[in-house]
Amino acid sequence: GEDGEGRRGGLLFFSAAAGLGKTTVLTEVRRMAAARGCTVLSARGSEQEHTVPFHVVRQLLQPHLASCTEAERREIFGGWYEIAGPAVGLFAQQTGTAVPDPQGVRDGLDWVVTQVAVRRAPVVIVLDDAHWADLESLAWLAAFAVRARELPVLVVIGYRPDEVPAEAQTFRELIDGRGARPIPLHALSPEAVAELVRSSLGAAADDVFCRECWVVTGGNPYEAVELMARVQDRGLTPDAESASLLRELGASARGTGLVKRLERLGHVAVRLAWAAAVLGTEISAELAATVAGLPPAEAQSAVDRLRLARILTGTRTLEFIHPLIATAVYQAIPPTTRTALHGQAAWAVTDAGLGIIAAARHLLETHPEGDPHTVRQLRAAARENLRLGAPDAARRCLERALREPPAPEDRADVLYELGCSALLTAPATTVNHLTAALEQPYLNPELRENATFRLAQAFAHNDEPAKAAAVVGAEVARSESSRARLRLQVAHYLWLVFDAHETQASDRSRRLAELVERLPGENIEERALLCLRTWDATLRGEPAAHTLAVAARAMGMSYTDPDWGFELPSVAALGYMYADECDRAEELFSSAIAECEQVGWSGAHLSFGFTLLGLVRLRRGMLAEAEECAREGVRLAERVGDRVPARWYAVGLLLDVLLSRGRPEEALRVARTYDFAPPYPNAVVFPDSQTVYGRLLLARGLREEAEAQLTAAGARLEAKGILNPTWCPWAGHLALAVAEEDPRRARALAARMLERAEHYGTPTAIGEALSFSAAVAEDGQALPLRERAVRVLRRSPSRHAYAEALIDLGAELGRGGHDDRAAGLLSEGVELAERCGAGRLAERGRAETTGAGPRLDGRRPLAQRGASAAEKS
């Protein structure tokens, strides 16, 4: 429709059982859309091709893209050409290229369809028989359809509600969602069937005949139309005398009656119909003849008979008249014959140059025979599916290859490939397959190394970092090459560092420091170790200057490396942030996000990227920008799954930001929405989940509950050797929680925090520790601590911490009667708090200003901070 903002789109669902007219309705939708000048993109799910990834997507887009030049296609795809092009079928991804992230492929398809909508508006997308669409296309369409309302795009979908596959979870959520209102199609009434009969057979058809037509067909439009055709073929008069013959004629339109009708056409026609049913949709007449084993002349004769019998339609490209007919014919094929036909189809499809994926969907239906060629084809198809961004399709091929079974010397390879295909989508399943691969007798050293490495990654993705560290640690001594040992050693240290419950952290830290002391960082494994050493030194609170020196040697790793991924270069970048080199950290994370987007990593890695960029901006006091990044991180993580590590990171940051902005009620809603509460992950998460949760409890006034959480967090982090108070200020928040009941403990906690901050040596760490110490200090002791906090934080990149220190000092001075100094500090603090996006802090500063004396006539600009009131003491 049209509104003040231009054209808007929407969703239209037609839900009905087989034969009730979905296809007819959608055909009319296409006709009407084309007549009104719309760009129509249409596709149809296929019972036989639902395992072919992106089959529906290709039907939708290929006809439109075929009319474009190569330059136009590249313009439509933009930066997504290499990522989404293979899924659409424009070209085959080259061997050795990075496997795309499935979410990145879906994002690329979003972009392409959006570009088509912008260029060729309005667009109508029509999908018939969606219950038979491939899962990859359904996952994309379910996500895109929600956005269709924002575009000049109408999405029209027809499906059988009882046949939507359980695996199509996102599509089910779309059609069952609160905003979805499917239009159900019902059987025809007796009056409607009578009207149909008379329009087909003449107005003379009597009431008894029309009523019997309705009884025989149950008002099913497809069966009613077929029954009329049978009546015409038999030359029956539509009267009461002929009504008794309708039940037999109606049976010939479905099930066994249809099969008998097919058999009456002769053996050759049956063989061709079987071949067509095995091939599915858009059937090549030549290919059907090959699969049926018929000479061209006999095949053509059979096609003519099948067309006259209203079973097939088309000439060079054949289709069944209705999906019900295709299903009935396919189910009528004897099982052994059907299996043999699929085997013949796999060979014929390959020989016709239609690609390994097209052949693989037939191999999936064959019986295992221990054929090495079948195993090779299925493995090749799995690799191709992975390059399309369809890991589930790859998994299906490899599971079938395993059942073939492969030769003993190839079994470990198949298990390894099967495990890798499910690494991100089903890490628990990956563990089983890779463990089995490592138990195989024929296992070369390289495969053993790779399987062990991926097994550790699977344990880590399954929130089992201790097992991840153990499995690679045990393999280090077994490795024969120095390169393999170093690679596995890096992985061992990586998962130890990220194990929140590591018991020998001090010993491990010492070994890691000794190992990297003289490493130049010349290869990727050496740089990976230097990244880990940077992170470990940061967590332990070693002097920041030393940490930065190690970080400089660690630079140069890719954020999209298939082995080390996003984690290792990220922790090195965070070393800069915690050491108050926030400009450098922001530069690194901006590059990381760009690199992920360039290769189509749109899932967990990109979520991490935005979350960590938000962490840097929180550190700098850019609270509004930090919140934007955190919310984007949450949005991206939600697309990956519930309670995945990326979501813990993003939600934890969002809560931290909201609390820093003085919005505890909203933070509580977010925590409840995302179930941010115990139990916590087994991996190290930052911001520390338990500390953030404790801070939330404290903001709600639940001091005892906050004390319990923060005390437990401190014990866990101390045992792990994580002593850097600026990485996790649990001690400061705990001091605030216990200050009223146990002020001595609170001061001891704050003093210990300050001691560690001074050892680390950054202005932010020291200034924040001073602020916590002042908050729990004895009467008369807070002022010098707040004075020092302001002096130190002036050199910190954290503008929010500095603003808070200014306001705290101003308030302290105001309470002591130093109104002139207080007013200047409060004014500067309020201005800075507003620039940081800390509205509640600014409100507090203004309230303190009112109590401190007359307002200043004007506010001192931040550029003049060097002569601020804080320096006049």
C-alpha cells in the first residue's frame, strides 16, 4: 500500500491441506501482480528436492539475475558477491577459499533481495508448497519476511500446516507468531461444487449429480476438477443415472486409483512416470528418458500418453499436473526399484553436468553398498555444501557416507569432516564424531593433530574449556613435528586461560611467560602465544607498560583465521584498552568488524566484535555509543542461539552500560529477558557475569544478595589469579555492599584494590580504586582520596569516571562548606556527564550544585579543563 512514507510491504500466508487450492490462489496472485507491473519472484518447494540447499532461493532469483549483465549483477550484490553468489548459483566457490558463515550468506541474500526491491519496486515474492522448501531457504526467508514490511515487498506463502518440518524452527515461528494470521483455505461447499460442475459440464447438470460430486470429492477443489475431467473423458451425461459412477471415477484421481490409471497407460509410460517422480520438478524430458532407460522415441510416446492422461504437463521440461500426483506416483514405486532409480538418477545428473549437489540428493536415497565412489561423491558434495554456507546439508551427506560405509583407511577422514561440519551448529555432536575419528586405527599424524585441535574447539563451544585444554594438552607430547606441537600448545594455553575454574593458574602463567620470553612473533603460532601472554598479564595485573610491550609483538593476526578465529587477536587488542590505550583498541576492533563483514562472518564473531568495541567505548565514557554497540552485539548473538557465549558477553556489557547510565530498572528487564542469572558459563566472560549480576543486585538495594554474588566472584577470580581491579572491579562493588554492616572489611577491600591498581599503573585503574576507597572511607578521610582521584583520572581516557570523580569531589567540598570550589567542579562534572550520556549522573551533579551555592553564570568548556577548579587546590 501507499502511505506518507512511500510503499510498504507485508506478509500473506495461505494455509491448507493438499488439493484445497493453494497453487491456484498463488497462480492468481502472480498473474495479478504481473498485470499491475510488479516484479514477481516465484518458487515452489519440491518433495524430492527439499534436501538441496538454496533450491528455493535459486528459483526466486535466477530468472531475474539471468536478465542482468555481469556488471549489473555485481552491482546488485555489492560486497556480498563472493559470499552469497554461490548460494544463488552464480558461480562455484573455489576450493581453498574460506567457508562462509551461514548467517553471512543469509545477510547477503537479504541485501540482494533488498536491492532488487529498491530497483524494481514493487516486488512480490511467491512461494508455493513452502512445507517442502529446503531448510536453508526457509531459514533465510523466515528472517527476511519480517523485514518485508519495511520494503516495497509483499511475501506470499502457501503451505500445508501439518507438513511443515520440525527442523524449520524459524519458519514455524514466523507462521505461528503473534503477528501472523494465515488465511485458511477450506473445502468447497455443495453449492460451490455444483457451480463448478455446471461451468464444466453445462447448466443441465442436475442436482443429484452435483450433490454426488460434492460427496465423492469432499469439496476438495483438485479432486473436483479431476473428476470433471474424468466425466468428460468418459462422455457421461451429468444426471442422476450417471451419479452412481462418480465414486469409481473419483478414486482414479488419487492414491491406488491413480496408480491403476497410470498402469493402464502401459509399462513404458509407468517407467517414465517413475523416473519423473524420482527427478522431482522442472524435469528434463531427456534426463527422465535416461533414468527410465528408454530410447528417445519410446520416451516421447510415453510423455504424450501421460500428458493426455493429465499426469504430466510440459514438453521439453516436464512437471506433474499436481503435487498430489507426483507424491502418489513416487510412493507407488516398489522400494527396491525406487532405490535403483535414485542411483541411476545420480549417475545421469552427474553425466549431464548438473553438479555434485544435484547428484548427492539422489545418493542420499540409495542403499549402502560399500561403494568407494559413492563415498567420494558424498564427501565432495559435503565440501560444496560447506562452500555454499549450508553446513547442515554437508552433515547429511557425510552421515550417509559413513553408512555406506567408507573403506577402513578412509573412515577417520569421514568422521573428521562430519565433526567439522557441525562444529558451530552442534558442538556436542562434533565431540562424538571427532572422538570416534581419533579412535580409528588408520590415522595419519596430520589428521590426528587436526582432529584433536577441532575436538578442543568443540569442547570450548560446548562450554567445556577444561576438557578442551586437557585434550590438546595430552596430544602435545605425542606430536612428531615441532610445528604441530607449538600449535597444540597454543590451543592448550588458550583454553586454560579461558577456563574460569582453572586450578593451576599461577603455574600455567609462569610457564607461559617463560615460553614467550624470547619469541620474536615471526609466525602465527608465535603471535598467538604472545596474544595469550598479553591477556594473561592483563588479567594478573602485571604492570601495564610490560603488557603493552608484549602486545606490540603480538600484532599481525587475522580476526578471521580458521584456526584462531576472533579470540586471540581480540584479547591482545583488549590489552591496549585496559592499559588506557583506548584509541589503539578502538582502531583494532573497528578493523576486526570490517574484516568479519568482508568475509561474511555475521554470527557470533561479529557479535563479539560489536560487544568488544562497545567495551572500549564504555571504557572511554562514550555510554550512548557503548549501548548501541552492546545492543547490536545482543541482536547478532540472538541469531546464533540461546545462552551462547556471545550472548553472555553482549548482555553483560549491556547491563554494565545501563547501570553506568543510571537505569537499573531497564537493566533488570534486560537481565530477565535474557535469563542473565546463575548458573554462569564455565568460560571466562568479560565483563565478568557474576560481578555484573552482583552490581545489578546492589543497584536494586539487595545488599545481602549482592554481597553473596560479589564474594563468590572474588573468590573465583582470586583463585584463577585474576587480580587486575580494572578488568573486574568486584572488590569495589563488594566494598559498597558491605560498607554499612562491616565498614572495616569495606575499607580493607578498597585498600587492596588500590594497591593492585597502583601495581598495574594506569590512571583509570588507580582513579577508580581511589573513588571506591573514598566512598567507604572513615569520616574526614574521603576528601584527600577524592582530590587525588580527580587528579589521576584527568589523565584517563575514561571521561565518565572523571565526570563521576568531579561530581563526587564537588559534593564532598559542598558538604564541607567550600561552595566556590564545589560549584566549579560540579559544573564541569555535569557538562562532562551529559557528553558521556550519563543522564542520572548529570542530574545528581545538578542537585549537588543547588545545594553547593549559586549556579555559575556559564559552564567551563572542556577544552579549558587544564585550568579547571580541581587544579586550584
